[in-house]
Amino acid sequence: MTFNLLDEKWIPVLYADGRVERVGIRTALTDARAIRQIAASNPMDNVALLRFLLALLYWCKGNPPEEGRTTPGDQFPADWFSKLDANKDCFDLLGETKRFYQDDACKGIKAEHTTNYLIHEVPSGTNKWHFRHSTDKMNGLCPACCATGLIRLPVFATSGGKGMTRDSGKSPGINAKPPLYFLHVGTSLAATLRLSWTNRNLRMGTPEWETPHLQLPKGGEVPLMTGLTWLPRRVWLDNPEEHTSACISCGRQERVIRHCVFDGKGSTKTEGRIWHDPHVIYAQSRKGDVISLHAGDALGGSDAAAGQWPEIMAGVLGEQKMNDRSSLWVVGFSTVQNDKYLEAMEYLILDPHPPQKDQESIAKFERWQKQAAGLIPSLVRIVRLSKEKAGSRKHKEIAPMVAAVRPHVEDKISKKAGELLAGRAEAWEQAAAEYGPLMKMIARSLSPGFTTSAVQRRKQIANVLPDMRPKTGSAKKPSRKQGGDT
């Protein structure tokens, strides 16, 4: 069985006329103007496939021509991709020798792992069954889902433990713990790709599909295509079964692949390597270091993701990645305890308008994040001042109440992020007012009763809202002169 990714139908796309189809690499690129978007069910696949297609553009054409930046909706000429035909063997998923994103040194090794490792949301190993039940080495993946899982590896691979592999553990991808990825989104796949296909002052290097066994440099700058496609795993897929059965990922009746070699490459930690991913949101830490932003996880706090959007906005503004010709799309992935907990998130900012003063806008989003996070301490102070509560409970009910409110309110406010970018005071006041109705409900729970003090306390609690009013300097009292007249 052969499965060449240039022509086989494996990439899910949504056409502008409403058709949903699977296409090969060649069709995805040459039909990009007619395709609305990559249409996988998981945002992780959508961003991984877009980065893969971008890497193909850099490989086939290099940096974009001048017109590529001024006309984002234009179709890609078919003759740009002659390099694909000349290197067709690089994209064969099931070839006898050279295989796409696989290590031929593993060919003779017994395939001891389940292919389910390629898809995060399919339970494997000792992970818990939740909404999807699977059994290692009994359930398998169709070739299309295997290809998608391989495409994920450079972007979302997480670290694994020792003893799971012949090497010293499984290292994560080049960006370490999967960060928040950022892309511009246009009105078609062609526009989306062109908006992110920009001139890079980097060596292009070679991609993993052209040079298997690709190693990261120990020091210095990582070439662009090396960084975009480097694989943190040594994989070799087993042959598909003779009979058809349901793919555990997509459910289609196919000749599934149940086993594979899935080994790590050992530790890849080193100092001196330089890699600034073009699609990652970076920020400055308190120590002044440049760090990547990551998606919050529900195990760290039930409202951990509620305050994520202002941090994203501040990071995007700091990276100067605003573009008034496109929407902003952010995808993140969080994992805890070797995949015991998994969560993918995406965040879309429609039709943003770049602010005139980025630093002022950054400060406002950072202030909102602090104000919203400070609701709990403010409520605790009010309740502690209550005579009825003095010396009683430790106010453990306040945090879960606010945690139940914040995600709903912040989600509603985040949809107005484009308006908040303009920085108008009334827009921020309206955002703060969104907390009003739910804070009144919290007030009734924390201060029931009809006494004067209970009513007064309810009013105080209901008025606890994010304060986005500009700070005003207070007049300082003149200091008393020592030894002078009194």
C-alpha cells in the first residue's frame, strides 16, 4: 500500500461554496484561493497544518515576492510547486525506504507502541478513558490521521518519562512546553498563508521531510525550516491491516495502522541555541527574560483560563503583530502530569484595528488582568469587616463563587477586544459593567438577610468591579520645616 501526501485526500478543508472535502498537499496549495480554511475538528491540527503549508511555501519559493505581501487574496501559481513533483518520494507515508517524517533507522525495530500516541485526545498507555474509549494495539489510526499526528509533532509534542523509550526520555518540540501560537486569518486559505508568509532574515535551512534524521544545532541560530519542521520523535509506522475497520480518531472505515515505533531522541537541552518562532507569542518576565506564553490549565485553578485573553492581547501588541487586514487567531495546548490532563483552546479576535499607541494599550490590558484577578481579595476585605463574619469562617466560599463567574464574564468581554484596542474610556467602563449583574448575585449569597448592615454590605459587594479609571496623583501635604516658626 502506498499513501503519497501530495495526491492522497487527507487534509480536511472547507471551500468557499460550503463544500467540505479532504485534499492532498498539491490541491490545498493550488486551490488555496477557493478554500475558505483548513477544517479539522481540533484547533491543534488546524494550526499544525497551516504551519506545515507555510514551510512548504518557504521550501518551494523562499521568501515571498513583493506582490505576495500586497495582494494576500491572490492564488498561488501552480508552477511555484514544481519542487514538489521533483521530490515526490519525500511525501510517501508508507514507502519501503524513505518515508515522510519517519526515521528509516527504526525500520527493522519491532513496533512495540500503539499509533494512538500520535493523537493526543485518543487515550493511550495509562491515561484515563473519558468520552472516548480505546485499547492500545487493538484500535488504530487510518493513514490520513497518522499523517496528521506526525504533522502535530513539531508543534505540540510534550515531554515523556524515562523508561518509555530506548533513549533517555522523550523531549518536547523545539518550543519546549507547547506555547500559544499566533496566526493572521484572512478570508481564504491563500490570504491566511500569505499574511504569515513574510520575509525572514534567517537562513532557510532544510526541512525534515527532505533531510531525515535532522538535528538541531548545538549553538547559534536555528534555520527557519529546521525550526518549523524538526521532529522530537523517531517514528516508523507499521504496515496497514489487510482488512478495514473504524479509525479510532476520525471513525472512517479504512485499513488502519495499529503499531509503530515511537521513540524519543534523548535530551535536546543546550545553551546558546537561538530560535525565535515566528508564530509564538512572547512576553517579558519579571526578571527581564523573554519567555513564551502558555495556555492556562483547569487543574491550576478553575478559572485559570478566564484571565488569559488580556495577557494574549498584551503579548500580541508587544510583538507588534497587529494587522488591520486580518483577524487574529491564537491556539494553545496545556498538559499536566504526562498527558493526564489535556486541553486545547483557541481564541479569535475579529477585525482588530491596530492602536495608535501600543504601550498605552498594553498597559490597559495588563491593568484589566490585575483588576479582574483582584476581585477575590477585595471581597475578602469587605466580608472580614463584617461584624457577623468576624472570627468565623475563613471565607473559603468566595474564591469558588468568583471562579464560577469570571469565565462567563471574561468570555463575553473578550469578544469585544477589537473595540477595547481603541482605548476609549467608555469601552473599558462598559467592560467593567459586565460584572455588575453577576456580582449582585454573589452579594446576595455572601450577605443574606434584611438588616441594615446586610443591605449595606450587599451594596459594597455588588460595587466590586474592575476599576479602569486613570490614576490621579494625590496632592502631597507640605512637610513641616524643622526648627522653623510654628
